[in-house]
Amino acid sequence: YYLRTRQADDKRRVRERLAAMAGCSADELVITRNTTESLDTVIAGFDWRSGDEAVMAAQDYGAMLQMFAQIERRHGITRRIVSLPLDPTDDDEVVRLYRDAITDRTRLVLVSHVVNLTGHVLPVAKICAVARERGVPVLVDGAHAFAQLEFRVPELGCDYYGTSLHKWLGSPIGAGFLYVRRDRIRELWPLFGDDHPDDRIEKLNHTGTHPPHTDLAIEHALRLHDEIGGARKLERLRFLHRYWTEALRDEPRLVWFTPRQEQRTCAIATVGVDGLAPAALAKRLLDEHRIHTVAIDGAGVHGVRVTPQLYTTTDELDLLVAALRSICRS
């Protein structure tokens, strides 16, 4: 009864609240299950032709690189892959990589707002401006940016933006959103058959029978985020980042894979121990110190990803600092 009577109105209300936080129109946003679904909807929705090119980074999320590899096999496109610097001196060092990779055949540029491997915050607006000059649309992977950083999606100048809501907004797993700039909606093919007009973003959001409680919980997560305040949240996350990373900067065996400049980071940092494989480091942290991290071993990054949340305490970070020092000195 609920699905046939109230679901559509309730989901529309949640969409409108999400769009208000994202700074866009509700007619440019649909609720999805996660970032992967959002970005794949765009990548697979392009009318690709053999010889087309797409630009991406080696440090982008693995599932997105795999999706482009599939498009390459299926449609004969070429992937142009750049490698991001770990600790750039300025924005232009990053922007130049994308500028130089764009050619007359480039149809799409993928950019991570926050690199999932390292927590590196990229100068997305500047990259989008460079691509716009060449008439190339930009797809932004915002999995780790939305509700961690303070921004409005249209300010970035991107054409498409996908994110998950379970990471930093704190909604249940199974919720994300896709933003498509209004003038880009018509050209995308939907992945599932739908009877919405070509210029309506709803055509990209046919999900069949879907559990409504996940979508409804987004409202509660938005309310909590508003009560805390985005600026206060960002300040807290950067404080936690500084707290443990600055305590360990003098440890000679540690290798850092996250930029030092604060504007290029937020909560996430990735660190390795010289001579110790990432998987072995993650195992020792968990087995010996009951600290869970994620081992990262590829694309020039060889360490463990440390991700505090708002509720992480400085006492807990002291345990992390002591654990890493102990491992370094053993």
C-alpha cells in the first residue's frame, strides 16, 4: 500500500532536501544506491564510438577504471590514464596533467573529488574549467567528498557528480545520488527501459521494486548533518587529521602518501612503514592493537588508509600513534 500511494511523494521530498544541500535543482538529481551505480550510469549511458577517448587517473576508484576498461573492450575507445602526484606543490601541477591528456578525441574526463586511496582533495573546479575550454564534459567521483567537504556541486563546474551517502553523511548503506547538469540529461541513455521523457533525469533512475526505508533514512542523516553544521564538521575532521599525522611526522620509517597542505586533505590519510608490506602492516595493527585500517598497495600508494570519523576521540588516535611507533621500532 505504501509503495503505491506515498513512496513517490516521500522520495521526491528527500530528493529536494538532498538537492538543497548539493546546491542544485531536484530535477538534476536522482537517488541511487551508491557512487558506483551513479558513475556507471553516466559512463554506460554515453553513445561511445570507436576512437573516442576518456581521461582518468591511475589513482581513481578501481571499479570506475574497470568500467572504462569494459567500455574500451566493447566500443573500442582509448583510455588516457594520468598519475597524480602524492604531494603537489600547487594546483597547476595537478591541473596540467588533465590539460595535457585532453585531445580532440576526448569525450569524457573522470576526476576524483577526494582520492579514495590517499584522501587527496583535487582542485576539481580548475580541472573542470580546463575541460570546459575544450568542450569536454567532466564526471566527478564524489564518494568521499559529499558531507565531508563544504561545497555546492554547481560551483565545481562539472557536468556529472556521483556520491555515496553512507560514508560521510551517515545514512544507511545503499544510498547515494547522481547529479546531471540539466543540459546534459537528454544525451544520456538510461540503463533500464523507462517511459520518462528524454530530458527528465528520472529516466536514469528506474530501479524496480526497491526498499523505501533506506531512502527515508536519508532525511534523518541530513537533519543530523544540519544540526552539527558542515563547517564545524569539516573543522573537526581536519583537526583529527592533524592530531595524529603531526605527532608522527618525525618518525623516520614512516612513508606518507597524503599531501601535507591542509587544503589538499581532510579526514583521510594514508601512511606506510618502510620495508613492511601494506597488508602486513594492516594485519599487525588489527591483531596486535585492535585498530582497523585498509591496506592500499597499488597506483604508487603502499600503506594503510586511516579514516577517523566525527566520533573518533583523541585518546583513540593516541593509541594509533603509539601502535605505529611500536611497529616502526620493532
